[in-house]
Amino acid sequence: MNQTPDILCIGSVLWDVIGRSEKTMRQGSDMPGRITQLPGGVALNIGMALARFGLKPALLSAVGRDAEGDALIQACRLRGLRTDFIYRSDDLPTDRYMAIEGANGLIAAIADAHSLEAVGDKILHPFTDGTLPASYEGAIALDGNLTVDLLGQIAKSDIFAKADLRIAPASPGKALRLSAFLQAGRGTFYVNLEEAGLLCQTTFETSVEAATALLERGALRAVVTDGGKPATVGTTSGCVTQTPPPVHVTRVTGAGDTFMAAHIAVELTGGNAATALAHALEAAALYVSGETRI
């Protein structure tokens, strides 16, 4: 396949196992609901959303050569994602993510991305074997499910010095893995208020405060969300802040990935900062409300 992808999505590609209840839940709750298994992982969620927005994404990740992996690769292809750059492991299983959600949001989640972490820089082989340019200048969506060492390598590598890096931590627990990009002064950060606070080792009251602090710490740009409260895009020329539309929340997992993909899609097709933020907030609102239209 010689078609050049619009964007590379580097990070977790796995199966999402999500249990959802319409009831409010707490620790120890045992509620009726639905359990679904769908293609997931931050890089894959972003890629699927980008494909829905009309772009041609390619995935760089690790997937096992097991039945689950074969099914996952097929599911990705059916959703318009290029999978030929993915590293297929003969001895490691396909990764999984498991979450419990109630009417009051995410209750608990476990991300088993051990295979992705174990293969390390093998997922970057397409940049060193001539398949992809050794000095990449296109757009890249990168998630924090990679190891600290590999993320640090990417932050400093000449391969990515000219790339349009869009970076997400994957979860608050992995936010600090992205510190190398602040130190290198590379990338647009997509974080929520909690993740911004972890990266800056403080707490913030508003997304404007958080975006400003991330810029001061070295982020090229910062896109900070805060649930239903105003979100901010911060750049060296100033901040753009908008309030998300109010919606009834029916699902949570994947909302941030949808927001990030929508924002990237508008910018890659020439939209300005205000338009991109508005479109991203609307797309995320539709997603959490259970709507599927773009």
C-alpha cells in the first residue's frame, strides 16, 4: 500500500471491555447493565474518530499474532485504518482495557498494555527500515501508553523534530510520562485539568490557568479540558476558551480521544483555533450523549 496517511497514530491498539450501568455506582456496587467488547486504545480511538472525520490514519502499535489480534486487525481495517505498520508479536498477547461506568461516570478501569510496553521501540521500525521517512514532517497523534524510555526517545529523536506532534497522556496515571516533551519543547498537549496539574505538580481552578502553566513549562501548545466546564487552547499568542454544550452523559470511555481527533481533523483541513475547539467540544458532547453522528 503506497497511499500516504494523513496522520500516524502511535500508541495503544487493543480490545476495550466496557461494563455500563444506567444506575449510579460506587465502590462495591453490583448493578445490572451491559458489557461490550469493542476495538479501543487511545491511538486506535483517535484513529477511528479521524477516519469518521474523513481522514486517512495509519496505526503504529503492537498487536499479538493470536486470534484476538487477528480479529482486531480486521476490525481496524473495516473502520478505514491502515494497519500494515503495526508490529505483530509472535509471543505476546493482544492488549486489553477494562472499565466500569455508571450514570455518575467512570467508576474504575484497568489498562493492560504490557505487550505494547514489552516490544518497546520495535513499533518505530517503519522509520528506520525506509518504510516511513527518517525525518518525519507529517502529523502524529501519540499516546502515553508507551514506556517512559520510549517516550523520552521520541521527544529527543531527530526523526520527529519536524513532525506535528499531538500528545495525550492516556490517563492521569500516565501523565508524568510526557514530561520529556515539556523539557524538549515539542508538541501540542491534549490533557484534562487533573493531568495538567500532575504535569505541572500543582492544581488548577480553570483550564486557562492550566494551559498557561503548560506553556510556561515548555509545551508548544496546550489544549485543556475540564468536563462540562470551559476548555482552553493555549498558544504563545494567547488563549481561546469555550464552554462545552450541556448534554446527558451516557458514556465516558473514549470521549477525550474523540475530542482530540475532532480538533486535529479541523486543524489539518485548515480550520482556525476557535473553529477547531468548537467542533471538538461538539463532537465530544455528541459522543458522551450516545449520539454517533459527526
